[in-house]
Amino acid sequence: MNAERTLVLLEAITDIREEYIDEAERCPRRVVTLPRIAGLAAACFVLFFGGLFVLAKLGVAPMGHYGAGGGSSESGRYMYYAGPVLPLTALEDEGLRAERRVTLDFGSYEEAPLSSGRRKITVTDEYLLTNPTEEDRSFTLYYPFVMDRAAETDPAVTVGGALAETELIVGPFTTRAGRLPRLKDWEDYKSWLEDGYLRRALEDPPSLDIPIVVYELRDRWGERSEEVKNPTLNMEFTIDRAKTAVITYGFNGGTNDPATGACQRHTSVPRKGTRGDGQSVYLLVLGEDIGEYALRAYTDGSCSEPTDRAGCTLVRYTSTLEEMVQLIHLQSQDLEEAVSAGLPPETAEEIRTSTRARDLIAAHWGQIGLLEGDYARFWQSQTFDGSMEDAFGHLQDERVLYLRFTVFIPAGESCRVAVTSEKHASYDFTGSRKDLNRNGYDLTTVLGSPLDFTRQEAALAGAEHITILDQNFGFDPEKGILQVTLDPMEEHYFMDVEAKRQN
């Protein structure tokens, strides 16, 4: 299964059980029909979501972490930074000795388009692992790799020449403090991984079995005309931010007043036959309920001109955050989009039944206080705008993934492990330093790994297809130097290249 593509398509939550729907139908509720005449003008802003993701899926926009300026070879900074090749690691120091050899194969550059900014190479990361103890032992190892949505294949791990069984471990997309990291160069990855990243990736996710109040806007309708260009429903209420948190799904935007607690959330009525037509939108309330509210219709998303040509039915009931996350994700149509994007049926099925997305979102919500009742911290969070779309959207954010596998090594003996993967280039794509012919690749020697590295080497293949512009490896193809010894004390090695023109 392609792990990166699975994430970019927003891995689905576990199936919702039929009894959840039946139970929801039996819950006490209050039904309110939207009044035909509304009279309050309010300033609203539209929250942008998903545009870049859609463009990336269509191959129009690059996806990744971007620096603020042009490329700087010494630091590995590029406007699009693909991340470094990382070393094999373990959860703790178990005394395992390792010799490492990394081969960077530029054979694909023979036919690479000269103007492409997304060229890729094949990386073979080989290890000779030695058990220096007097006991036969099994070692649990983790091979880290930077998430790459453009990758067509996953890294392949072999142990003793045989393909190994691996388990994908998806790392969190935020720092320990719940903030989005700035992954613009290798040092950003260093600070992230050295902050207990692997341990956090292995932590059990918090429970979402938290009681909530649900406001569901059903059967939205609107009559479009010259006067009503974008019929919009606006929900207005006031909360105590220390006692209440609000999450939405299907609302286009809104306003929050920290001083008074006044909130607005608005949703556009979809056109017939378009996405969202016939689907409900939800406002989920944690903590104290919102109390009195107003629901009004407007001619467009500015929420300034009221109209009586739009409406809905509002249903209020109780549920749990777990049940609503499941229900909303199944409604979001991500699986259908995955299949239509050409995902193999077996991979689509794994997406549908996976709990990974739910676990990642739960972990993030736990970090920003939402699940602990620390709603003031939730409102102050810089990585969450209060929408379920934003929560799922962060699953696209770059992070480190791991392939977990086990190696058995008798006392005093050794075992060979090799990982083969594809690695896209870092590059600059706009501005005065735009140069799509210049591609960057880099690796780290010991970053985040407790293994006892006794030797590290790097080898260059396909050198006849490239011109090396800058590096600190020490390769010199013209002199036949295609293999070099790496110094583990040198944490970071980089190479900037361009494809040679073909005759």
C-alpha cells in the first residue's frame, strides 16, 4: 500500500455501526424551522480550505514545506524542501552496532525532462547490523522517511535479502506543544525528531468518547437569482470560551469575538447536483451548551442582506465526539474521491477501514486541550480553526513516517538490512532565484538514531547523467571518486545537481 497516497487522500475512519444511527434517531431533539424573514447584518469572513490540496492532486501546485527565499546549499534550504534521507533507528539504545552505506542513484536523470523541478532518484540505504552481546536477540527497528505525496512506491525493506514484513507508523503532524513545525531545512527535522517524536508516534491515542451536543442543519434549500447569488445560512450565538468549544463541519466561515464570546458560523447552500447537496452540516458543542441562538438566511456569504428565499431544518440532539467523527468522515466522500483518483480497490478498502486518521486527529485534539476541557487553550491554538475540515486537512501536512520491523540476530553475529526508496528533489520554483534545473538532495548521518554507527559510506550511481553544482560529500566523478566515507560527526550531507543535456 502507498502510505503517502493513503495520507493525502485523508485516510478514513472506522466504519460507523448501524446502531449509532438508530440511537441518534431516538435521541431527544428540538426541531426549528428557519424563519422566512431575517434582519441582522453581520460581518463574516470565508475560511479558505482545500484549494492547494485540490491543485496538488491535479498536479498543478507543488506540495511540501516551503522556505521563505531561494535555495541555500549549505543549509539545504529550498522553496520546496523534500526533506533528508534519515538513518535507521530504534526506540532506545540496545547496543546494536551498525555499518551504513547509502547509494544515490541518478539513473532516472537520463530521461528526465530538463525543466522538471520534481526529479527523483533511487536511494538504497544498506546496513550491516551486529549483535555484540552474548545473547541471541530480536531487535525492533524503525526506518524513518519523510512523507512524500508524489511518491509512487513505498520504501521496501529487506532483511538478509528477503522482503521483510513491515508496519507503517504515522508520526504526529505537530510539535509536542501542539504547534505546526517549520520544516524548511534539515535542522527543523532535527529539532522535531530529538523532541521524542518516535515515542509520540507510538503513544496510544486519547479517547473521543466525550459527550457533546449536536446542531444539525438538514435539508438546506435556497432559490438563486440576481438578488440571491449565494444563499447562505448564518447561526449566531454567544459562549464562554473557558467553558465551551465549538467544532463545525460544512460551515464555510464565521467570526469569533474573544471579548464578548459572540460567534457566528455560516454555510452556503450548495447548488443542486453539486457536492454537499442533500447533506447536513453540523455544529458540535463540547462543554456548556451554546444556549440561545439565532439562525438566519442571507443573499450571500457576506451575511449583510437578509432573504426569505433560503432555509433548512435544525435538529438538536446529544451524541459523542467519537460517533460524530465517524459519521462526518463517512459523509465527507473522501473514499469516493480516492477511488476516482485511481487508487487500487484494495488500497481504497484499507483507507475505509483504517483507524489511523481518527487516531492522529484525536492525538492533536488532546495536545491543544480540547479533550481535557481546556477550552481556552483550544481557542488559542494556532493549528486549528475549529472546523472538522481543518482537522482532516492537517493529515496532509508533512511529517516523518516509520516502517517498523523485527530483526533476529544471534549472539556475536550480523545481519544485513537494506531499504530501497525513491526520493524527490528539493528545488526553487519562483522568484529571482527560480531554477528548476537545480535539484537538491541531502541526508543525515545519525539524526534521531541510538544505533552505534561504526562506519558510514555514500556511493554515487548514474553520475554520467548529472553535473554536480555543489556538495559536501566529496564525490568527484571526473576523477573516478564515486564512493566516499562519511563522518558521523558531520550531521548533514547535501548535494545540488542538474541533469546533463542529452544529445
